[in-house]
Amino acid sequence: MTTFAEQVAVQAAEQAAGPAARRGQRTRADALRNRERIVGAAREVLVEFGPEVPFDEIARRAGIGNATLYRHFPDRRALLHEVVLSVVTRSADHAEAAVGDPDPYAGLRRFAHAAVDENVGAMCSLLLAEGDGEQDFPALAAQYRRLVAAVETVMDRARRTGQLRDDVTFDDLMVAVAQLSRPLPGITCMGFDAHRHLRLFLDGLRTAAATTPAPRAATTTS
């Protein structure tokens, strides 16, 4: 989303430039806004319908024509990559913000709830279709490493302060967040509140709840 400061900077640059330059700047600003609308709309419909949603529906939600959509994203793979990159980047931002919380468990809670709001579970099938990770999409791999590093830092602080049980891993947390942010297809639970269930799950991760060791091996997303 374009910030207020960015909008002011664009307007100031337009005033300082000549007519031709101002037209070019407005064109670039319009293109940026269209791209943001496309990515935002795609995130919404991918959560609702999955990766095979028609481009026509994405364009309709974004309020643009199909030609504009294809100018920005020539094929489905390019659009899916941009959506996944957006979600992972925003999730990494939430995780790094949690690192600065003086109460590490409160920071972990805030990150987990933000990740649910980002609908990270809906991105799982897209990630599987994204190729070989770092080799094919280095920008996405870099953002994922940033996400893991920040969450691991918060979890390590919570363990060292005696708030988080020792046998809980990053993958344990993210699998639960992913499942809660995308309920099973075809099943409707009346009154389902992902955040309520997430609170119950997070309460079970606290040290006071560790009366018995976790069964079997730790969960992994690999």
C-alpha cells in the first residue's frame, strides 16, 4: 500500500518537474497503484477459491481491465509468486516487530495473530507450486529466511525467560498458524473464530502447560 509520505513525495516531484516528466511520474504512480490493487485482490480471491481462480475474477476485484492485469503479470506463475512474496514479506515484518517487544511471549502472540490475519495457510499450496525455492526465487527465499530468523529469536527469548516450553519448534508454531488460517475445505464450522483457537493453542505452549513431554518427534514443514 502506498504510504502518505510516498504520495507527498510523488506530488512534490511532479511539481518540480516539467509537463512531460510529470506525465511520466503520474503514469508510474498509477502503474504502482494498479499493481498493488492486483496483488491485494489476488490475495483475497486465492484465499476464497485457491490457485486456479480465473484471472477475470482477480481483475474484477481489483477494479481494472484484463489487459491491465496481463501487462503487470503475463502469466499465473508470476502473479502467484508476487502474492506469496507479499505475504511472506509482511509476515517477516510482523516477526521483526515482535522481536522488539520487551515481553517475548506477548511478542510471539502478536506475531501469530498477525500471521493468521495474513492468511498464511492459504499460501501453502502456492508455496508448493513455486518451484525450487532459493534457486528459482531468491527474493522469496531471502524473505523466508528473515521470517524464520525473527521468529526463532522471539521463541528463543521466550524459552530463556521460562515462558515457552523447550520442546516447541518454529515448525510446530507455523503449522498450527497455517491450519487455523485455512480451515479444511468443504467443512463449515458455525461461529468459527481462528483467533480464539489460536489463543487456546498458544496457552498450551507456555511452560506451565508442559506437564508431559510432547508426543513423538517435533512437527516439520519440510
